[in-house]
Amino acid sequence: MSIDLRNVSFWYNRGTSLEKQALNNVNLSIEKAEFVLITGEVGSGKSTLIRHFNGLLSPQSGSVTVSGIGSTSKDLRLIAGLLMQYPQKQLFGRTVFEDVSFGPSNFGLKGEALDKRVSDALYLLGLDSDISGLSPFALSGGQMRLVVLAGVMAMKPEYLVLDEPTSGIDPQNRSSLLSTLKKLHRSGISIIVVSHQICELLPLAEKVILLKNGKVAFAGTPKEYLKSVSSPLPEITLLMKELNLAGFNVNEDIFSVDDAFREIRNELEEKGVNQDE
Amino acid sequence: MNNLFLSFVPGSSLLHRLDPRTKIIGLMLSSICILEASSFVEIVLLTFVFLSLVISCKLPAMHFVRSVRPMLFFFAILFITQLLFTEGNTIYRFKWISLSYEGLLLGSIITLRFIFLLLFAALLTATTSASRITTGIERLLRPLPLRYMGISSHDLAMMMSLSIYFVPLLYDNFRSLKEAQFSRGLNIKKTPVKAIFSLSVPLVNSSLRRVEEVALAMESRCYTSLGRTSIHVMEVKKLDYLFFFLYSIFFIFYIL
């Protein structure tokens, strides 16, 4: 079971003078329980691509199948949950419960089963079950984001697709969101993240997809990404490259601060520099 | 969609070069003519004027189709009611429904009048950018003694341009909200009330925030409505005088 895209192309305003091709013959497949990072410049087609995963857009040529289901079926929305950019904007309920239960109740869940879904989702995201009676607008920005994410998770998707989840968020909430994603991934859900902040997501990802002008410019593991792609690269990798240029001999395919620290310390030890100084 | 709304077609044709005030007055005069048109001869004359303007300015036909299309349902109802409820010589009868010749005539003329109102307005928006239109309106309103009522024409124009500025923003906002709620399985047909709440509450919420942001941005740049000049320099050129001359000849004929 996987997400499969075959020769997918998509145009906006097709047939008018404002026609713009957003996706150009995209082929890719995302396996179940994979952690995928989709990156690329603004306007490279990232958001258009992920809207194909849950059927918000259907390809104008080519085909999309998610777990064997074609892109026109509404059931896709249950299989691939999509968290939009600035998700807190979509809150509407009088209570957190109403908002989180919106998704599952749209798919016909009622009564106790619905209550359980909501409390499970809140628990999964580490939210206090007491807040389900509060107004979502009374929460802090970070909590609002988690509530919307709980609303998506309450639909029990197999794939969780997130559009720029870390934009406009403070460092504390960012790291807690990232660890939540890690936790969700460990529980067997595929995570697909669209972001250009690759430094923080590369260590988590198992697969990286780079889009350029609506085409897949690279697809592979993070290590391969660092070897074969020249930009965009995480700052820590750039630092390692700079160090090598300055005469050191460190490993370049590093994207986490801890690894870099270890690498630099080893290098310094080899060179016999006293580290207490 | 952004660009499809109030779509301005950049260019340098006859109508593009005219002063917005000339075009606005022209639109007003032609609207009066359209509303007064009561025979097919006049309609044909209007069609001739319209087509010659469109062709001479090389405007895309699609723009005009788009301006009329959303109103087609309304036009259909207008036409059918005139057709059914006007008494006169029956030309067709089916059970209790009878269609009269007068109804057909009246219906088509009234519908065509509305279509032409839209088309001529589209002619203005196709050849004038929204900010030029508002500047034009501001200058036209200036002689009116509005300031004795506590309103300045500049404030009116500012309000207008801000409203125009917000329409595509609102639309974009609405579209992304719709996508978000659709992703959570919203079915407008199945649960319309829920759909209205789940879309309108966040839309109003974020719009109010947006408005506040714009107000703050204007405030922080010390916006004041007094003593401001416009980015567009209004210049009445030979071409505009020519048009005003045509307008007055036309008006004299009209009165006679």
C-alpha cells in the first residue's frame, strides 16, 4: 500500500492567458510508514503536489492512487489527512471538542465512539483532555496548531500530510511539534512534510523529494541528498563544507548538530588540539 | 482567480489612453442610453458602438464572456418572466402557458439592456486599473459639497480602493478554508448548516484580523486623508476633449 503518482501534470487556469503549469510529469511513490520531506523553492509545486494526495486536486493528466484508491474518491480524505499551512486559521468550533470531532463526524461517527476518538486524538498529541470544553480561540497559538492537528488525527489517517508545519512558530513549540511528528511516525503513520526549513527535518526524514519547476529534481535518502544536491542544504552541512575548505578533514554528509559536534571533536582530537582551551 | 476578478487588460489602445474621468462619464451616459433603449434599432446601434470599441482596442472576447456569465441565471429568469406574464398576441400556447409576441419583444429588450450594462462596465474595468477608477471617481466627486456633511471624496475613494483590495484576499482566504475543511471531510450538500459555520466563522475571524493589520499598517505609516496627492496624474488631453465634444453632441441630439 503506497501513494503512487504516474506522469502527473497539473496546470492552473488551463486554457486561459494566465495558464501556468504547476506540475510537470511527476512520478513518485511514497511507501507506507515512511517519513518523507518534500522541499523546493516557492512556486515549485509543493503545495499543488500534496493537494493531489487527498483528492483536493485531481491530476489533469496522469494518475494518482493512494492505497489502491483513485484520486476522485472522497475516501482519500480519510486515508491521507492534510494539515494546511497556518492551520489555526481554520478553527471554527465553539469548543475544542466540536472542532476536533468535525472530521470524524463528517464521516459518520457518532456518540461514544466519537467521544473516544476525540479524547484519543487529544491524548496522542499530549493535550490535556480538560481543554475539550474550552473555546479554541482562548488557546495559545501553539496549542491551536495542536488542536487542528488533533482534528486531522481524529480521522485516523494512514498518511499525515503537513504543509509548512513549522512556519511562524516559536522554537519551543517547534521542537515539541517535531517530537510529536516523530512519535506519530513511530506509531506507524506515514508522515509527509512540505517545508523549506530542511535543517530541522532532514534528521527525521527517511526520504527527501526535491521539486524544481514542477518536476522531481531529486528523490532519495537524506545522505544521498547531501551528496548529490548543491542547494538548498542545511546550515550545519554548509559549515562542515567550509571546515573542509579551511583545511580540516570532516565528514560532509552531516545534518544534525550532535553529529557535527562529535565529528568536529574527533577531528580536533586527531589534530591533537587541547579541548579545554 | 485573483486576476480574473475585475480583470484589467493592460494595453495602450484608445480607451486605455483616455482619462478615467472621461471613461466614467462615458459609462454613465451610455448607461442612460442603455436604460432608455426601447427598440431593436437602438440595441443594434449599441451593439455597433460596443463592438467597434472592443475591436479597435483589441480586447479579448473572453473578458466580456466572463463578466456576463455569472449573471446568466438571473437573465434567464428575467427573460422567462417577461415572456410568460406579458399579455398580447399569443404566438404559442401549451395548456395554460401562453407566450405572447409582446412578451418576447419586451423580454429580449430588457435582458439585452442588462447585458449591455454589464458589457459597458466591463469595457471600463478592462481598460482602467482599479486604482485609476477610484482616483477618477474621487476627482469627479470633489466638486460635490460632500465635505459639509463631514465626508471627503478622498475618504470615499480610499474606502473604495480598500474594498477592491480586499475582495481577492477574501476569495483566497475562502478558498484555502474550503480546502482545509474539505480535507476534514466536509460535505456541503449533506450538512449545509455545519458547512456554513465551519467556513464563515474562520473567514470572518481572519478577515477582521486582516482589516486590523491593514489599519495598523496605515496608522504606523502616519496615514492621513488630508493633503495627499494621488499616484496617478489626471491629465485631460486632446483625446478627452474630443470625447467630451462627442458626448455633448450626442446629448444635444438626445434632448432634441
